[in-house]
Amino acid sequence: MPATSIGSSTPAPIRSPYLTVALSWLIPGAGHFWLGRRGRGVIVFATVLVAFVIGALMRGPLFQPSGGSDVLSRLIQLGGFIADLASGLVYFVAVWFGYAPPDQASHTADYGSKFIVMAGLLNLLAMVDAYEITTRQKD
């Protein structure tokens, strides 16, 4: 017989998980601020912003969901676009200010593109973290 108590149930979320995830996506670190985790929110905001700015200074191109010649190329472009978009407001501000370096073959631009993608992926991890804190799956 398992050692579970009959009256145990999962506690209610601290705040709305959907609002927390939306805030986390739009402004990196805002979901953690919303939950009272200010230190973690500052770290998330700084790392996402610094990674995106380094990538932009390296003239890394943004991915566009354009059609390629084969399925793998289209999949890579779409995945890169989603990762860029995951940076939230940082991505939209860059596009609004006209950031669109030419897609050129150079090591610097290639690494810059990877930094921009990394910024979005870091923000995705922060969104998952904020969601798990909201739903009390972790402390």
C-alpha cells in the first residue's frame, strides 16, 4: 500500500501561471519579479539582454521563417526564428529599430546569430522556471 495521505492535494498556484509565462516571455525576468524573486529576475533579464546585444554587435542575422530548398533548411530556419522570437520585447525592439544585417558568410556573424538564438533559449528556460515556481512544482 503506497504511503500517500488521503487528504493531500496540490496547493493552489501562487499567481496565474498564464500571466506569469506571458510576462516572462514579453520582458525577460518579469515573471520572476512578479513572483517576488527579484534577484533571479535581474539575472535573467541581464543574461538575455547581454547575450542578445553581443549577438547584435557581432552583426548576427535574425532568422526568418522563409522557405528553403529542402525540409531540413526550412526546419532550421523556423526553429531559429522561434528561438529569436523567444527573446520577447528585445527582439521586437531590435526589429522596430531596423536591425537587419545582411546574411553574410563570416565567423563573427555566425557566432552572433548563435548568441541571439541563445538569448531566446535562455528566456525559454526562464519561462519554464517561472511557470514551475507559480504552480509550486519547485521553490
